[in-house]
Amino acid sequence: MGIFNFLTQEVAIDLGTANTLVLHKDKIMVNEPSIIAIKRSTGEIIAIGKEAQKMHGKTHEDIKTIRPLKDGVIADFKAAEYMIRGFIKMINKGKNWLQPQIRMVICIPSGITEVEKRAVRQSAEKAGAKEVYMIPEPMAAAIGIGIDVSEPMGNMIIDIGGGTTEIAVIALSGIVSDQSIRVAGDNFTDDIIEYMRRQHNLMIGERTAENIKIEVGAALPELDNPPEDYAVNGRDLMTGIPKQIYVSYSEIALALDKSISKIEEAVLRALELTPPELSADIYQTGLYLTGGGALLRGLDKRISSKSKLPVYVAEDPLQAVVKGTGISLKNLDSYRTIMQ
């Protein structure tokens, strides 16, 4: 039996719209953008992850960059397969002497359809996985931040990723009520691009908008510890000449207001659908924020003032989902009822 265990490689994957994290032997081995670059003429993969991200928005006609996931689900089946395969190769660098059997747990949005689930499973199998299990993202996030999901105590998780925001009330190893909306980090990026174009007549790319979001992104126009104004380089729409302007966090809070309001509405909707006994628990436990969107300055305060409930940002919101996926992989028998 020990020999067969040795030949089985266990891999936990947080397959995200913006970033993919791969955990192996309790260590995060891969933390890369979910993007690949391919040569149009030959179909050859020339870069994956960070290397492909550097090319995004700067390619000539023979190279194209593809983000295989959109709104939390696979949009390009072939590209997703190549990307998963490439990330698994990163784990097995220098271990070509033996091809282990791969047991894989992948997290998926809770609002995913059966067709979309099948696409994830097939991509993983084509990338070399012999066993594929799937776990809903809010459940993985709850396990990752240390919540005992098997307890009859209700907990609400708000996982704001790149493509989707997952809001779920969890109790007794199941999702009691959930809301999955396709408003998340990517929408914030689009909002910033649109705001810069409309307000400053400045055309910026996706990567620049992403940097603005990280450096001065905020959910509230007034913060206790405001970040410095950020220099943005782009193309002037009036003259066509490159120029630089400075933006403040208050401007970005204004740009993101509409998308954040949609997330707030979904949180309130999820609370409305929660059974009364679990509502009583949530009043005690509060709401937990995970995912990259949880890092947006002031978002916890804004959701807290809207819901009148305490909101806690997870200690490591970006890695909560992959850590929970890894724990469920190590304890497959305990978490088998959660798996799909």
C-alpha cells in the first residue's frame, strides 16, 4: 500500500479567474496569474503565469495571451488544460524520472452549472489527473480560515475573487443558503479603466488598472490610513500622446462604488434567505471576508455599516481557499460529503 501512496501525488488547486494557486505537501508551490501566451502560427505555448502576464497587452500579431477562465468558470477549454498542465510541471521540476498518478482537489464557484463542472473535471483529467474532486469555494475558504464546518453553528463567508463573489451560509458540512454573483475583482479593474477614460481622458490597460487597484483601491472615500496618491501613465485620448496623472484613493472609491453596492445587495439578499436559527448564530459570529477583494481598503467597514454586523477580514485572504482545499484533500474521508 505504501508503494502506491508513494506513486500518488496529491495536489490542491485554487483555479481562479485572476490567479491560480497550487498546494502540494502543505506548501504553496505555485502562485501565478491565470494566463497563458501562445504562438498563433504554431499553437505552441510560449509562456504561462507571470511570464505570460508580462506580455499581456504588449503582444504582436503572432502572439496572443489568453485568460482561460472568465467569471470563475472555464471559458477556453484547451487553454485551461495547458495552463493546469504547465502549473503541475512547475511542481515536478527535475522529477522527470517518474510520472506519479495525480489526485486533485479543485475549488469551484458555488453557483456553477453541471456543464461548467464537467468542463473543470475534463480539463483536470486531460492535464493528467487520475482522481478529481471538487469543493465549493466558500466551503474551502471556511475550512482555510479555521472554521469547523461540521458544527451546527452558522457562519457566513464572503469570498471575493477575480470573476465571482461567493456568499454562503455554512453549517453541518453544507451550504444552507448562498448567492453567487459575477461581480468581483475583474469588474473593479474594468471600473477603473472606464473611470480614467471618462474622467481624465486617459486610456490605460488592464495591468495598469490592476496596479491602481492594489496601490490606491478603496471602498470608502474617507480612510483612517489613506495611501499616497498614485502616478498613472497612459495615453491621452485627445492628443494620442502618453501622459502621467496622479489619482487619489477617494477617486477610486467613487469609481468602484457601483460594483461594491452590488456586492452589498447580494450580502443582504443572502442574509434574508438565511433560516432564523442560523441568523441568530451569524449575529454572534459575524461575517468573514476572504479572496483578493477582501484586501480592498475599507471594504470590511462598508459591509459592516450596511449589514449592521461585525465583519472580519481573514488573516491571509488570498490563500484561504487553497489552504482549505489542501486540508480537505488531506482529510478526504472526513470531507467526502462536501466534495462534488
